Amino acid sequence: MNEVLVIIPTYNEGENIVKIIESIFTIHQDINVLVVDDNSPDGTSSKVKEVIPNYQNKLHLITRDSKMGLGTAYLKGFSWAINKNFEYIISMDADFSHNPSDILRLYNSCVDEKNDVCIGSRYIKGINVVNWPLQRIILSYFASLYVRLITGMRIMDPTSGFVCYSVKSLQNLNLSEIKFNGYAFQIEMKFKLFLKKSVLTEIPIIFTDRKFGKSKLNGSIIGEAVFGVISMKLKSFFS
Ligand SMILES: Nc1nc2c(ncn2[C@@H]2O[C@H](COP(=O)(O)OP(=O)(O)OP(=O)(O)O)[C@@H](O)[C@H]2O)c(=O)[nH]1
Ligand SMILES: [Mg+2]
């Protein structure tokens, strides 16, 4: 899987980052991993730097000056991957909500079944979420329903952050036009790819709540998603 780059954005993931890196490389020795850290006060970047020599040029780090949001962290990672000629990008969280064992299933769906994008989905076979408080499940489930209704995409988990993108499909987008930065970023990516007629598919995954570190979800991230989805849909009529 030399042509695959896993991108992990991090903010204060010091308790998770080294473990998730180890766990990815234990399963896939030939994959590449890029951490995009926003100068986390807990020293996430220095923890990554310490282990870089253990992974023979397969572990990479970009440290930005300050917390600038998940969306721009991914965009930074996407352009890095495109410059380095990777063919597939896996986006995933640092907090073990996404199981590294599912990376191969996402990748195979793109390569073997010729999908442009494969989404790790919590909601295609019931509700596969472990240890989330009920209000979080309800919020996420109804957010998915809302996005489906407004956008018309038949995707059960449009806010999922565990995704395999073919770089070719990303090159069809104007990435500088991606505007949203929180969960709405995940929705916007899927919607823009859907408008470009990319083939998006979903496979079931089990999502597990983080054991270490803190959630970065807040009211403004939810607000951005609620209004962002409507504004994206309206703009799509004019473009
Ligand atoms: N570089 C960077 N990474 C971020 C930022 N905000 C969140 N992240 C990382 O993005 C990944 C997903 O974060 P979120 O989707 O906000 O969710 P979370 O913080 O994991 O929250 P829970 O899943 O509720 O625990 C995690 O690895 C975070 O550390 C940010 O501003 N900059
Ligand atoms: Mg998380």
C-alpha cells in the first residue's frame, strides 16, 4: 500500500497519537501516515517527532502555528499528498474512534470495486456506535437524516470522518473552494464530490467513543453544519 497516505489531524491527542501510529503500522508496514498537528499545547507534535525515526520515512508531520480547524488541516494534508503523488488518501481521527483494521476494507472498496470514495459508515446496518452518550447518537443520527433530506445524497453517514478518497476524484474538485472547517467539512467534501458525479459508497464500521483526550465538538461546529448544509444546497442551484 505504498500509494496510500493516511492523514490524521490532531489537536491535543498526546495520549492517543503514538498508539494509533503504532497500531496502523503494525497492520500495514508499507503505508504512509501524515499527522497534521496544530501546535497542540499538550506536545502532540513532539511525541510524533520522537517516533519518526522508527518508521523509515513513512511517518510524516506537519505542524501548523495554531489551532485552525479540522477542515484546513485536511486540505493541507490533501495538497501535500497530491504533490507527493499518492493515489489514495484515508482520513481518520487520532482517538481510536476509527479502527485501523478497517483501513484495508475502505481501500479495497476503492481499488477492487472501482469506487472513487468509500465512507466508513456507522448507520448502514443499524447504529454501530460504541460508548457514545445517547444525546450524541441522536445528534449524529438526525444530522445524517437532515443532510440526506436537504442535499439529496443517498449517504447514510455523511458526517463520517473515516473515508478513503481516490486522489483522482479530489483532483476534480477545486479544493480552494472548500469552505467549512468542522463536521460540515466532512459533509461538504461528500457533497462536492457527489455534484461532480464521483462514485461514493459506504461500508459498515463500528465507531467507538474516545477513551483518552477531549472531544472538540462545540456549538459553533454544530451551527456551521446546520446552516452550512442549506447554504451549500442553495449555492449548488447556481453553479
Ligand atoms: N489539526 C487539527 N486537528 C483537529 C482540530 N480539531 C479537531 N482535530 C482532530 O480531528 C480529529 C477529529 O476531531 P473531531 O471530529 O472534532 O472530534 P473529536 O475531537 O474526536 O471529538 P469526539 O469524537 O467527540 O471525541 C481528531 O483527531 C482531533 O484531534 C483542529 O482544529 N486542528
Ligand atoms: Mg473523535
